[in-house]
Amino acid sequence: MSDFLTLGLDIGGTSSRAVVISADGRRHGSGVAGGGNPTTHGPAALKQVATALTDALAAVDPSDVRAATLGMAGYARLNADPQLRSAFDATWAAVGLACPYRLASDVLVAYAAGTSAPDGTVVVAGTGAIAARVRGHELDHVADGHGWLLGDVGSGYWLGREAVRIALADLDRERPPGPLAAAVLRTLLGTDAIATRRRDTAHALVQVINAQPPITLARLAPLVLQRYGADDPAAVDLVQRAAAHLADTVASVRRPDETTPLVRGGGLLTSDTALAGELSAVLGVSWPASTVYAAGDAAAAAAWLALLPHVDDDPASVHRILGLS
Amino acid sequence: MSDFLTLGLDIGGTSSRAVVISADGRRHGSGVAGGGNPTTHGPAALKQVATALTDALAAVDPSDVRAATLGMAGYARLNADPQLRSAFDATWAAVGLACPYRLASDVLVAYAAGTSAPDGTVVVAGTGAIAARVRGHELDHVADGHGWLLGDVGSGYWLGREAVRIALADLDRERPPGPLAAAVLRTLLGTDAIATRRRDTAHALVQVINAQPPITLARLAPLVLQRYGADDPAAVDLVQRAAAHLADTVASVRRPDETTPLVRGGGLLTSDTALAGELSAVLGVSWPASTVYAAGDAAAAAAWLALLPHVDDDPASVHRILGLS
């Protein structure tokens, strides 16, 4: 007797993860490979997806996989690009998969990785930042995620940019750089010594940053979190401002009286970072009757979403067995 | 008997202006041409400089010009680039000039275009924004001017970007767009009608902006000032926030008890714009004992700066005769 299996694929910028599950919530295989988002990394990234899929399918008959969900940032672009779509379909067929698959937003998958409730709110912060209202396991309304130039407030990019702006403000105001500013100078210029003409140091800082893509500023986010851990007032203030911005984005998609689950996802919120702690504190004040959950394994959540239309048992119980709630 | 003449050159992004004066403050010639900054427009822009110089020298013997000052944004880059510098020197010689010239910051020239006092403060807002403390007719300390990615707060770029962010916030918060947001949508998308899926309109707005250089956002500044004129609360708030940012930049370079002149310059502050008015109001509160002057003709101010080491009479009187104070 053949199994009824579903597959979840989480295609991210830095890793691609695949998980195969059965209707009872057991895992039958998993695979991990490098970043595989073809809309940002080009069709060659599909090799990573193929590796993750092949590993996840190693112990099962691919024809037992009856449904699949693919979570990916910019999934709409994959749909809109026939060439990219057929390259993806070729990868799909090459690993022996014949079932239909559904493309989903990574934001929806992050929500499902934190709760099995059909209605709720998700806020994601990594390099960028976005929040969404979910209704019936579908994205209903989305806020921010507008990119570094116009939005992504409270994101890793935003934390990095503001950390540099704090260093520039210290130089402009002829103050000795504070610990966070000094750490920024050391990281970007190799020294926190200030030139005799302070303006030369400011110029050097601006030039180093302008020589790289703006999004590179997100690499300074861990530095901010580290300085927060050292009780540096500038870093604490910055992380609290980021949390307030993220809570404001949440408020764009969530009624004040809402009591549904709140899920926090993305590299800066899934684990117990300083930003996650500050955000949970702010959300707890604005929505005291709600619980904040951390998003878990996105590939397993995608597999669970693929299973959802087919599951006879309690989907919440399968969600728990998968370790997602 | 030959005259003692000096020449002032104001090399901007959109125009190049030259003025020839004598020690008594009389104008002996002037010339205007297109944008001629070789550090941003390339060496070909020097043709514009040559045109402005030729016209300014039409009625004088170029050998009577004994000193010159060139005001230009990024003048340090001209100094640092031997190829560009010799291209400039060739232009200089080709129009018959043999005197030495001094390269000066456009910010210092803007200051001199508003006052003859040796010590004071200047704040400039156009596409970008910068403030400086002046001591003895030299830049002593500069704040902001860090470019659109990291600074230029309160500038034309900043006004434009914030206007778009107001439109995105209305879309995110599922509010009808306010008059400023609607004007932004009409300007950038050709219509202020919102798509059935509001997110589609937000996406379209972000895509239109991402398809152009970020600095292009400065083109929306006149729209903000126009909406301010129509008493649109969002535009009034935005212009007031810009003025507060500029005053904050001024505070980086000016002591609270200082009573020296304050000069406002740049496309958004020289004329009596809404931003100039709001800024003067804020500066008047922070430095009640100081007078705020609008910068006048930058080329004449550059010629006056070139004359300064050579003038026996009262330099303030020459400054007045030139119409700069």
C-alpha cells in the first residue's frame, strides 16, 4: 500500500530546505542545500533546490508525494516568468516528482511555522522586514516589505544603516564616538581612531559604504545586537526603535482588539535575539490578550500547508507532532 | 592703467556662472551656461565652464584678472584627479586666464553669498543637505552632506522619499490616500486609483522608484512644497520635520549661545520657500539673537572671496555694493 506523502520546500537566499512528511506528521526525509531562489540568484540556483529535493526523497518513492508547497520570497516573479517556471518544472521532474505544487509566499510559510491557527498575524525581520494578516491560511493583507530604499523599517538593513548614522552623528557633533559608533568604525575602517580633520573619517566611512550594495549594511546588524548584549545605551535604544517600527508595521495589519496568534519569523526574530525580546515586549503591551510564537522549521511548515487540504485528522495535532507548535 | 579684477565661478550641477568684478564692487562681466561640474558630469562638462568664462570675460582684458575663486561641490575630487585638473587648467588657459585660482567648497561660497562676516554658520538644502561652521572665511567644521543613503536629512531627496513613504503607509494601513499621497500616486503612476489588491499599487510604486536612481526622488520636493501651500496637513508636517532635521544639523556646528550670522543657501532655502520659512522659524527659536540671511549670487560671492585678500577698503562695503548683503 502506497503512502500519502507531502513535500515542503523552503527556498531562501542562503539555504534551500526540503522535508517530506506523511499525514500522521512523521518525517520521511529532509534535505538542505545552498541558497536556491532563482528569482534572485538566477536559474543556476535550481541546482541547490535539486540537491535538497534529492536528499529529502532518498528514502521514499517520489510518486507517493501527492502534494507540495514551495515557500519563497518573490514567488510571484517565478509564476510570471515562463522560462524560469519551466526550468523549475524540469528540476521537479528530474528528481522524480509528478505531483502538482503550490507556490506560496515565504511570509505565509513563516506564519504556518509558528501556529496552526487559520487566522492571525506574522511579522518577519531578517535583511528586510514585513508583516501580514493571515485569514484562512492565506495572506489577506501585507504591510512594509517595501525594500531598503523606501521601507523595511526595523530590519537588519535598517539596524545597520542606523548604526552607521549614529557614528556619523558623533563625528558631526564633535563628540568622542560611543562604543557602538567605535565598533562600527573598527568594522568598516579597521580602526576607531578619528582623523585630525574629523570630516576625513566621516568621508572615509561614507565612501566605504557607497562602494558596496546598500543591502550590505545588514551585515552590521549582529554588531548592534552584540552591543545591546553589552548594555550599550545607543544599541539598546536602536534595537528598541527597531522593535517599535516592527510593532507599527504589525499595527498596519492587525486590529487593536485582535486576540489571534502573533508569529515572529525571519533571521532576526525566530531565535531569541535582543530584537525578538524587545518586539515581544512591545507586542505584549499592544495586544496583551495574544500570544507571540516563534516560527519554526519553514520546510516542515510548507509540507504541513500542502497536507492541510487532505488531512482528515486534527491538523493542529499534526502541527504539534512536527514540532511547529 | 590696467584694472585689478577678480573672477568668481560657481560650478553647479544644473548651471555654471561666472562673474568678473573690480575692487570697488563693480561688475565687469558675467556668463551663464549649463551644469559644468567635471567631478559629476565628466570632463565634457568643462565646455559649459568655458562658455560661462568666455561670456564673463567678453568686455575685459583677461590678463587684468589677478585672482579667482571656484566654488564647486566635491572640489576636493578635482584637486585629487590630475587628469581632471589638467583638463580644467587647459580650459582656464584657453579663455586667456593666467592668474592662479582657488578651489573652494560650494558651501563656503554659499556662506559668503549671504554675509561678509568672517565667522558664522551656513545651512544648504537642495538635492542634498549640509551645514557648516565658518571661521575667518574658511570652513571650520561640516555636518551632514553624507549623501542620500546615509544622510542629507531635510533635503529635497529626503522630502521626496518621505512623501512616497506617506503614500505607502496609507496603502499599508488600508486608509484612503490623503491629498499628498494621492498627488504622489498621480505623479509616479499616472493615477491615484487604488488597485483592488492594494498591495499591487504599493508594488507598482516601489517598482517605478527602484527603476530610477534613488536621487531622482528629489524631483518630488516641489510637489511637497506645493501641497504645503495648499495647507495639506501631511505636507505641512513633512516640511516642518525637514526644517527640524536641518536645524538639528545646524546645531551640530553651532554653539547654543552663538550670535554670528546664519546663512541659508541651496535651491530649497535661497528663495522664500515653505522650507526656508519653517527653517527660519526654528532657527529663530534656537538662536533668537541671530539674524538669518538668504544666500545671493554665488558667482559674485566667489569673486568677492577672491578679492578679499587684496581689498584695502571695507570688504563689507564691497559685499553690499555687489548686492550680497
